[in-house]
Amino acid sequence: MSLDVLNQRRSVPSRQLGEPGPDEAQLRELLTAAIRVPDHGKLAPWRLVLIRGDARARLGAALAAMHLRHEPDAPPSVIEKDRSRFAHAPLIVAVVARIEEDHPKIPAQEQLLSAGLVAYNLLLGAQSLGFGAQWLTGWAAYDREAAALLGLAANERIVAFVHIGSAREPAPERTRPALEPLLSEWR
């Protein structure tokens, strides 16, 4: 047993992801594995929205138009970034947290963390299958109008847009924190 899958995990910038993405069998395998997360109370406080094909451009165009409505003086480069936000990776999985704020036993934080683990499993799983992936959010993950566009209910929120595809170049390494300053022991 090795920790290589964790020690070699890298985010591949979404702009460096291209075709091919997972085929249908790989996608099903990836999604099935991704939802194997701690889930206190077996609530499954998450769901997945696949964004692929022409839907990527339609979503980008809708977000660009939405941004322009709210900020008519936004620089064209910012609006273009919104338009092309989902244009690179062949697959984007929106991980949606479904939070029962007043659940009698399961705190909302545990539900949210469970959804976050689904997003992280997507990153690890994509890399294990030979794909690159990046977890992104951006303003659209926190905007209620964008949530409605994606069909989210009032108790739902985007935790991550996980972009998945084939890396066009090696994933960059970045400086990682040293363990010692982050470690303490309670006695």
C-alpha cells in the first residue's frame, strides 16, 4: 500500500485540459467511486450536475450575460472569462451540497463537508484514471441567480465545479506547506 495517489495529486489548470474526457464507462466508475464518502446519517447531502458538450458554451454565455446585466461596465476581458469559463475541459461536474440546516442530528457543517469530500474524490479519481482535474468555484458558485440557472433548490449550493479532461501538458507542482508548523499534540 502506498500514499502515491495523495502525494502525486496535482491540480491541472482548467485551461490546460482538453479532449478526451472520460468515456461513459469511466465516468460511471468515477462518479460511483466519488460518492463513497463519509456521510453521517446516510443523508447523501449532495448531488452531481454534469456539464459537457454544447451545454458548456450555453452555460458560459448565460453567465456572461448575467454578469453584464449586474455590472454593465464590466471590462470585456472579464465577460469573456465568464463566457469561456467552461470551454476547455470536456467535462465539468458541479458538486451540489443539499443542506438540511435544521436536521435534528446531523449538523449542516457535516453535510457540507461530505459534499466537499465528493469533490475531492473526483479529483483523486480523475487522476487515478489518467485524467487531469481542477476544483474551481468563482462567483457563479455563490450566486443565487446562477444557482437557479443550474436548477438548484433553495437549500442547495455549489461546492465545486470540477473540470476533468486530458492534460495537454504536465501538471505544475507548487510549494506545499511544511507539516511541522501545522502540527500540535493535545495532552
